[in-house]
Amino acid sequence: MPNMQSEKTPMPEQEPSVRSGNFLEVAKGYTEELALNEAGRCLNCKHMPCVSGCPVNVRIPEFIAKIAQKDYSGAAAVIKSTNSLPAICGRVCPQESQCESKCVRGIKGEPVAIGRLERFAADYAMERGIKTEEKIEKNGHRVAIVGSGPAGLTCAGDLARMGYGVHIFEALHTPGGVLMYGIPEFRLPKGLVKQEIAAVADLGVTIETDVVVGRALSMDELFEDGFEAVFIGSGAGLPSFMHMPGENLNGVYSANEFLTRINLMKAYDYPRADTPVTVGESVAVVGGGNVAMDAARCAKRLGAKDVTVVYRRSEAEMPARAEEVHHAKEEGIVFSMLTNPVEVIGEEGWVTGLKCVKMELGEPDASGRRRPVEIAGSEHVLNVQTVVIAIGNMPNPLLRSTTPNLETNKRGGIVTDEETGATSIPGVFAGGDAVTGAATVILAMGAGKRAAKGIDEYIRGKK
Ligand code: FAD
Ligand code: SF4
């Protein structure tokens, strides 16, 4: 008999008052007992609606059934056969809009906590060093990958399993993309990201860091070096700004810089770390997405007394995951909705305030969301010493400006064939945020997978 409990089995978490003062992981994960209870809620549906909601088609009922049978390493092996980064996905995927949104248990209650169970199985195998044996026969062909985020890592892993010699070129000194430099330690511990990257390298993938393709090496040079195809997974690392007066004062950060200093360079551990990051007593974070939530929660952990998220629409339109907004509120982050910044105010080169206006929602715009309209006479100043701009990221322009004939769209995304990831240049494929603009880990992984298939078909077709 399935467990007919209508709500998900809760996952233990650090208390908000404790965790807002440390960078340790907020969610502690299921114990064996909790995982068995939750696995018992799965109905093992024959038509598997949850699988259709997963961009990498994890065989969800199969792995949950293995957990229910206490075969935890078997569960991890099922997940790993289609998803090379399960401990990461179990933590950061927006399951509520993917697999869990299709779960039949969600019709009359809460869906099965698929993400929490995925995390449990992946952690079980990782903590015990259980590896899935894979027999790989090399096929003698070589593929280059630009960027080591989830798109590049997934494409690399799938190609390596097919027998290709795969070489990843990464611009930064550490592989992992946003997983390492963007998403904070308290949501995604870097130790486990490193372990999942090491498992991809164990498939025979070479990862070379500190190489900026488009500067140190051109696309043509990669082909001259004997690579038969190239996958571009260079992400969307170019921050957008408001273009308001005062934005270049000291104390204004892009969320990218702020989070990179904190996560990749461990500024929270300064002076033991290489770089500091200064936050004032009061901080404003501009934006309403996951990046804004991460920046606000980091600012709080760095010692800011008041952190305010400033967003020009209402809470209903906020793109951030509901769970992240909930966590931020629990940690004491204040939300100033329907508020738009118009000027950063400063003295002697440093930020002293953020001038804002109040907004109301008008008619829907092109995105279908109601357009915010300024309320006359609503100008006011937030007294802050730090402003973090988190209003979005665009694909980095370097590759498109140094690769002739690489077609891109108006927003700078590389134009590809949806099925194969093929670009306008024969042998060059792309996927992830470099194509879609800022999106999600699992969508980037799905694109990496499709491109690996496309590259295999392309290279076989040449023989
Ligand atoms: P990236 O992860 O950006 O990786 C691209 C890599 O390419 C980088 O390492 C970069 O250094 C490298 N590169 C760029 N140009 C070059 C070059 N010329 N030569 C060599 N290397 C190059 N998604 C979720 O699903 N859940 C979340 O909770 C979530 N939270 C997020 C929080 C933050 C702060 C941010 C910024 C994003 C978040 N996302 C989240 C989005 C998600 O991380 C991205 O959609 C995903 O990482 C995109 O993967 P990617 O492989 O396309 O690119
Ligand atoms: Fe289990 Fe829900 Fe998938 Fe059905 S839809 S198999 S209940 S996870």
C-alpha cells in the first residue's frame, strides 16, 4: 500500500536565526527513515508523467522504487545513467515547475518530493565513494568543449561515454561555471560540485582551465588542432545594468561580481581568502530572480543589518523560486515591491542611498506580465551603503565577435537547431545559457545532451 500522506515529508533545515550567520548548507537532506517514508508516497505510475517533465528524462519511478527497496546505490545508478550531476540537480533544480509539476500526487495534495529523493540517493553514493562502472571504448575522434558549466559538462560526459576524446577549455581558474561562481555555498556546497565534476573527468574528459576561447585560441585553431567538432557552452555571464546616475559609485556591485567574490574566491573567509567584499550596514539588492535572492542572503551572512530586495513588480510576478523567497523572508530580508530605483546617491565617491519611485501595475506587456507604471510624486530614498544590481545576465559577446559567421539573435544568444544544437557553422554546436540567455541548470544539461547526440551524428555522417 502506498503512503497516502498528502504532504511531502519535510526536510530538516538549519534554523533561520542560526543559518543567516553562516555559509553552511541550509537544507540538511533526508535521513534514511525520511527518504523511505517519502519514497512510499510514489504510486509507480505506468505512464510516468513525472519523467516527461524532466529535461534529461531521469527514470523517476524506477529510482524511487529502488529507494523503497532500500537499494540506495541502485537508485543512484539509475539517476546517473541519464544525469551526470544528480547531487547538484537534487539541490537546485526548480522541480516544482518540472517533474514535480506533472506528478499525479500533486492533484490532491503535494507532489512526491522527487528532488529531495534524488539528493538522498546521490549523496548516499557520493558519501560512500560508490562509483558506477562504465566500459568505454575509444573511437579515436576528438571534440572540444568551450565552458565547463552544466551544459559543457553534460555534453562532455555523454560524448566521453560514446568513446570520444573530449577536451574542455574553461576561462576561469576553476571548472563548474555558475555552479561554482554563482550559486552560494549555503545552497550548493562546492565540495560536492567538485566531486561531480571529478566523476565527469574520470570518464576520460580533460579539463583545461585559464583558457579563454576567442582570445587565447580561435575557433579555427581548434579545428586546426584536430578537433572534429566544437560545443559552445559559454553561458550568460555578462551582467545587465540599470544605466541610472550614480551606478559607478564605490559600493555598487553587479550580482555577478558580488557572488563570484563570495563563492568562487571565498570572500566570506577573508583575510584567509584572496579577496574581500565590503558590505555596509544597509544593503539594497535590485531584482526579483534567484540571483537577487542569493545576493540578498549572502549580504545578510556577510553581516549587513538590513537587506532590502527592491523589485519593480509585485510578488506574484517575481521570477525567483517560491522556496528561495520563503527562505529569504525567514532570514529577515525585507521586500520592497512595486519599487523602482532611479538613482544611486553618493558622497565622496561612495554610495549613501538609493533613490526610488513607487510603481503600480498597468496593462500587460510583451512578456504577458502587467507593465509597472511610475506613480507621480512617489520619490523616496533608501539609506544604504551597498547596492547590488541583479536584473539579469546576457551571453558574453566575446565568441560571437571573434567567430565570423556565428549567427546570433538580438539578445546575443547563439542561434541553433533545437534538436541537435547545430549552429550556423558546420561542426560547431551550442547549448545552455549561451543560446537561451539566463535559464536553469537542468535546461542547460538537456541542451548539452541533445548536442552530444547531434555531434555524434555529425561526426559519424562525415565518415
Ligand atoms: P554557465 O554555468 O554560465 O557556464 C559557462 C562556463 O563557460 C563558465 O565557466 C565560463 O567561465 C565559461 N566560459 C565563458 N566564455 C568562455 C570562453 N570564451 N572560453 C572558455 N570558457 C568560457 N539554475 C537553477 O536551475 N537553479 C538555481 O537555483 C539557480 N540559481 C542560480 C543562481 C545564480 C546566482 C545564477 C547566476 C544562476 C542560477 N541558476 C540557477 C541558473 C543556472 O546556474 C544557469 O542557467 C546554468 O549554470 C547555465 O549553464 P551553462 O553551462 O549554460 O553556463
Ligand atoms: Fe511517482 Fe509522481 Fe512519478 Fe507517479 S508521477 S511515478 S507518483 S513521482
